[in-house]
Amino acid sequence: MSCTTYLETGSFDPCFNLAFEEFVLCNRTEGDYLLLWQNRNTVVIGRNQNTEEEINRPFVSRHRIHVVRRMTGGGAVYHDLGNLNYSLITDAPDAERISMERFTLPVVNALRGLGLDAEASGRNDILVSGRKVSGTAQRLYRDRILHHGTLLFSSDLSVLDQITTHRKNDCFQSRGTQSAICTVTNIREHLTSPM
């Protein structure tokens, strides 16, 4: 990416933030954009997922956790103010040749720059010391690409564990994409000095 325009939403509202991201993808047709944003307690469901299969509805309702759908695929993720989300939007003239690594490697290198044992894993995860700190997803729109991801910095992992159903309901079946259940960690736990 060349000269990048940095944008902030100025909001913790998940509906606004996802709409802002989509607006930039669809309306800023030239140049590279970096967005950093945070949501208040929210479960973000992937484009092809069945919401009721992915969340623990009684827990989510009782704790007033927002549930929203994003425009990219992938699994369900939890956002709170201890989670930093990033979006990269750029040209994609040769979409078949674009790899996830093009976008995950700079994040991995930034985490390594903080002294962390970071690596890209699988198709779209970033790990620190073998545990997931980030999931990513992409969407092509005309000749542009959106790549976005989460960074678990100091999220409440006890809530994260409670919001997912872990597929305990064997009676519920759908054709939606199911989230992978992963062992996660916060970046802050692995830093040698406070940040």
C-alpha cells in the first residue's frame, strides 16, 4: 500500500461502524484507507451464518449485547472496548492473486515489533504464542477489496466464552457457516511492559 488515508468513525455503535466501513468501500473508489474502530459489547455474525446457531440468545439478551451482521464471511466474533478492529481498503485489480497474507503479514510484523511470538495461521487467523488474537475476513467490491480484522487486546474473555453456543443444541441444524471454536488470548497478557 502506498500513501494511506487514516479514518476514524468516532463511534462505538456497531451499526454505524459497519455502515461507515461499507460506505468507504463502496464510495471511496481510489486510494488506500485504514480504519481503526471499536464497538461496545457486540457479537458480529458473518455474512453466511445463522445467528441463532452461533449465539447463546438468553445470555446475549440478558446482558444487552448487540448482535449485528457484517458484509464479509467468516465466523462470529465478539467485540468490546478491549478489542481493536481494523479495516484496510485498497484496489484489487487482480483479485484472484490477492492473498490473505498480503494483509495479515503487516499485522503479524507489528505484533512481533512489540516482542510477541506472532504468526499467521490457517486461512485467516493471527496467533500469539499459539493462541488466536485475531480473525480476519475479506470482501471484493468491483475492483476494490476490504480486509478487516479484530485484535483482542484486553477483551473480557469470560463474556466471549458465554456468548457462543458451542453448538450445544444438537437439535438445531442449518446450512449456515459455523464458527470455528478456537483458544484465544489477549495481546496485553503477552507484553513484557504495560501498554
